[in-house]
Amino acid sequence: MHALRLALYALAAYVVVDGDTIKAPYGATYRILGYDTPETHFAKCASERELGLIAKARLEELLAHGEVRVLESGKIDKYRRSLATVTVNGVDLAVLMIREGLARPYHGEKRQSWCTLNAS
């Protein structure tokens, strides 16, 4: 039964919540380690929401077209998400998203505003 369950998980897609959070087909929610993307649901300005939707769409594309591996850190964040490193085709998503300009490095410190980037 265990092998069958793993095979079924492999066929099911991850649900992308936003640019740095995914939900596994079996219910676990993961906060991807190493980067931060703009918010989509609780954005503080229109430009943050727009950038967040772009990051979310890119993450959906990456997960849909590659071999996804989730390595749980064993830690849980304040929203009860499992903190995990996620790779696609062997490449860390943090590296990809940052390199493409859709995210910035993040390691648990106070998050910076995405709204000040376009402020005059």
C-alpha cells in the first residue's frame, strides 16, 4: 500500500498558494525555504499583488514541468506550515525564483515591504 500511495502522490499536482507556499496533494502545506515573494491574498498595495501573482504563476509553471522534491526541515512556522527546501529537476526553487527576479533571499528575518520598490 505504501508504494501505491507514493505513486498516487507523484501523479497528483501540488497546489500553489502563492509564490513561496505550496500544498501537497495529501494535505501538508509547505513554506518554501530560502526566498520570499510578494503577497497575493494580503498584499499591502496593488503592485505587490501584481508581482505576487506573477511569482505564483511562475511557480505553478515550474512545478508542472519538472520532477518536484520536497525536503522537510522538521520545523513549522507560525502559520503551521512545514518549512521545506523544494527542488525542481534538482535545482533549488529559491535559486530559480531569485535569479528570475521574482523573489528575494529570505531566512526568517523580518520581511521587507514589496510596496516601497515602486515608490517615488
